[in-house]
Amino acid sequence: MTLLFVDSNAALSGQRIVWLRENLPGFTIVDFPEAKEAAAWIAKTDTLDILVTEAIFPSQETGFKLRDAARARFPHTRVLFTTRYDLSGFEAQTADALVLKDAPYKPEKLLERIRSLLAQPMEPNEAPPVMVTGTVLGNYQVLERLYIEKESETYRALQVAVQRPVALVLLKPEYLKKSDVVEKFKERERVKASLMHPRIAPLYEAGEVNGWQFYTRELPRGRSLTEIEMTDETLSERRLTEVLFGVAEAMQYATERGYHHRSLAPRDIYIDTEHQASIVNIFRPAVAEKREARADVRAFLELLRPVTAEGKARGLLQSLSEANHDWTRLLASLDDLRDDMRERSIVRKIEAESLPAGVRGRKPWWVWAAVVVILLVIAALGALMNGGNFASGSGGAVLPLEMVRIPAGEFEFQKNEKVRLPEFWISKHEVTIGQYAAFLAALKTAKPGAFDHPLQPKTKATHEPPQWPSSYAAAKSGATFNHEGVTLNTPVTQVDWWDAYAFAKWKGQRLPTEQEWEKAARGEKGLRYPWGQQPLNNAANLGDDYNAKPKSRGGKIDGYNLWAPITRITKDVSRYGVCDMAGNVSEWTSGETQDGIWPAHPDFIDIKVPVVRGGHFGLKSSDQLLTDRLFPESANEATLARGFRTASSSAPPTKPKS
């Protein structure tokens, strides 16, 4: 017989393997420290009788998936899970195996459990379906069996009268004469019928035909988690959040109303093409043993691990698991996450609305020329109708780049960290469309690549932001772009880090470091806001009044739904006189740490990225806006809510006297 032993405990696994080999004569013992190696071995071996594996590895891989891989090839493999974790809530995953808690366990205990496995009779082959394909039961025609449970079998069937696919749950024939089982089956039907929620598959009909007891329910839209896992598809952070939210919403709704349930299984969770999740109606009459909601949530999160993408999505799943939420707290946490993601995706939403559907994407030059003409006409009309937020239908004169001196000295950085910086200068305002246009004009006569960063990707051929002809045309006429007023003195956006770097180098300057940016914003004493320690309702252009809908009338608090020109009067001014550091648009920094390189992305530790600082018109007000460190996906990222300002270690040249 062959026994596969998978144990990551380097200090004890060797001793355990020796003990097994000494006490299980006639066994071939194969051992691995990791699930990945064991899975590769299972895929190639010719035989496997017993699998002994950790249920959950320190790497968060699971023995459950390993068990499934083993039984896919060898259906009668006996399984023993060892665990150093609490497996409450994992009853469904461990129902057909023995469990040995690692305290750590002694080798004698391990041997005892293996012998218990050997004493179990071999499971017979799966019984044939009670209902063969084509059987008609009342108004339903059986198509195929989906799965078997202790007292019932579930089939895919067709409701003939309306040609609707359904799930048909049939009480097994051996229980039809057991009145107590029949009554429990009917009670389960009543419980399911009483629960109505858009994310929970409803019960359609309970029936009895020729002595057969059954009920039918909805087949949820999309594919089950089991089906998705078989395709090796994975869910990104955003898609995972939607799936988690959908299931949490259904479970919170039902449990808050006192409904009891069995453990969720992968076959119970369905995901449609829009990544909206729904679940099978797993709710049933109350039992004496009360479920522990936090354990159920942990078990549910574990079900999603096999289809969770590496990086941000895996980090999100891990953080939610560590938070030890019940269903209510999980739902609230996911609701906040979805709000945050909406705010982070403001740019993409706005970009999708910025041009007519027929002219989005890459088009011939004559199409863009037509668009510019159209926008100029719209701009002229918009200037007449919406001139309240900018100068009388005109882009106005371009303000020069004004620098502010920040004196040398110590200041409070982040949370109670004292840092000393030498004297430096930083631009009073964010770089504007007009200033950036002068840079683009200068590039036409400059040596190609003269201002580019040495590491700028070779595929980046221009520093012109997306939709530049449209936004610049609107700015010159002082009209609207994306349904917001725009002038030549509006901050330039949709610039990536390479663009910001090149502009600063062209000006003979550089991008500010994080420490410089924060000192200019918070002053020496580390203020919560540029203006002081107390919030001011309309001081900064932030997202408390943002409305993402096209042609919306957002901006009721601060006067602007999107960006605001630097010429306006604002209270978002630091003690040094630097403007718009709490709001308006967020800003690129040099991103350099003390060793001169970018920091590692918190979700992708092998990727280094420059850091973005400050709030913007889509972020809600917070006392963390000046200390939050925002990490883009890469230096190539460009959004409508992000711009930049420049810095210098030396004073700007003085203008000669006339």
C-alpha cells in the first residue's frame, strides 16, 4: 500500500516519517513538505491508498484541494487531515476524512489514526441514479444527476410546460416509508419557501407524484464555483470583491432573520458573466447545535482561495480572513471596499463617458479632427451656459509656475517620526494645462528623449496625455470637458510618472520626494490638514459632493464636481502657502526612498512603484489625506484625478529688472 505524507513542520516531520516507516511494514511512504510538490506527485503516480496532509498549510494552501486531486485519480483514497488551526466551519470539507489536531501531536497518535483509517471498510462504487435520464415526474423531465446527499439526490431537470431548467431535489426511495424523515423533508421545503432574496435561489414547487417526494428550485445564473475551479480561471481583486459581497449579502440577510443553514460548498456558489454571485438555498430547520458565524465566514473565504488571483486579490482574501468577521461585519467591510474601489475607478468611469461611443478608441486622424471641431462648438455653447466656475468663456492667461520656499529644519513625518530636511522649493500650485502645453510645444524642437527618464519604457513614444486635443481645445476656450469647467489654469491630468518627470526636468527641476511633499502640506508640526487641525467642510475640492453620473450636478459643497482651476479662492492652503494638497487632484512624487529607489508595491512585493500623495475630487474627506501613501499599479498609470507639482533644491532664478 502507498501512503502520501505531507507535513510542513520541518522540526518534527522527519521524526514522524521515521515512525511511520518503522510501524507500517509493507507500506511505501512518500513524503513532501508542500502541497504543490505533493500534487505534482499525485498527478504522476500509479497508486495511492492513504493521504495524510495538513488541512491548511502556513502558505494558506489547503489539503482539501490535495484531497480532491487524489480522489479524482484514486476515488477510494482514505484521508487523514492534520491541523494546527481551528477547523470550525470546515465540516463540509472534512466530513469524509479523519482529523488529527496538531498540539503538536505525538507519532503514536498519528499511527493510531492511520490504523483507524485502515479499519474503515472500502467505500462501494457510487450508486446509480434513482431517476434515469428522460424520466418524467409530474411536470418535470429529468436530465442528469448533479450530486448525492445522505437522504436526497439533486438532478438537473426541465419544467416541461414553460421549458425552464430547474434543480429537482428527490427524497431517496429508502426513506419514503420513514414518516419522520418525510416530515423533515417537507419542513425543509417550508423553510426554503419562506425565504425570498434576489441572491438566494428560490423554491419553485414542492410536489408528490406516484409516492415520490420532491421539490424544485431555481438553477442560479452562471457557473458554480466547482465548475469555475475546474477551468483554472481566477478572480481579480475587483471581481473577487463583487463575488464576496454577493454571498455575504445573502448570508447576512438570512442569518439576521434567524434562518439556520448547512455549510456552504463550492457547488452552492454561482457566479454569472457580470461577476454577480448568488447561492443555492442552503437554509433548513433549526438544529440543536448552533453554528458559529465567524467560523462559517472563514470557511467561506477558504472556498474562494483556489479561484483567487495572486497579488491584490489574494491579499484582500487573506486580510478578510484574518479580520475574523461574522456575516454582518464582513458585509460592512466589503461595502466599504466597494465604495473605495468606485472612488479609485472614477477616472475610468469618466473616461468612458468623455467621448461618444462611436469615436472611442483608436481612430483615423480625420475622426479626431471632427471630434475637436465638435468639442469646440460644444465648448463655445458650454462657456456661455456654464461660465460660473471659470473666466467668462475664456481659457485666460496662463499663470507661470510659482515656487514656494520651504525652510530647512525638522518636521513630523507620517506618524510621530521626526525628519530633518534641507531647504527646498516646491510649486505653489499643481502644474496646469497651459504650463504643460508649453512643455509639449518645446518638445517639438528638442532632441528626442532629451528629458526622458533613463528607465522610461521604449514603448512610450510621446508625453501627450490621452484625449489631449480635446481637453486642450476646451481649456483654450474656457469651456467644459467631461461636463466640468476647464481653463488653461486647470491642473493637467492623465499624465503618468514619466510625463511628470520629463516636465520637471524640462523646467530644470524635479518631482518632490514624499518627505518634501508632506512637509509642504503639513508644516513642521504635522498638521492633520493644510489649514490646521480641524476639518473645514468646503475648504478642499474633495469627493463628498462628487457625482459620477454623466451631466451630473455634483460639487454642491466645494463648487466643483471634478477638478478646479488654480485661480479660484481656496482655503486648501498650507502654512507655507502651498495650495491644493488635500484635494483637487492627487499628485505624483519622485517616490524615491532613502536608498534612491522606489518602494515595493504592498500587494506585489516584487514590483517597485513611485508613490502618489494627496486627495482628489473623488475621494471623501478624511484626516488621513496628507499621510496616506497611494500605490499605483505602475509608473505608467495615468488617470483623470491625478496630476503633479515640481520641486527644486535651489532657489528659482530671479527675473531681471526691466
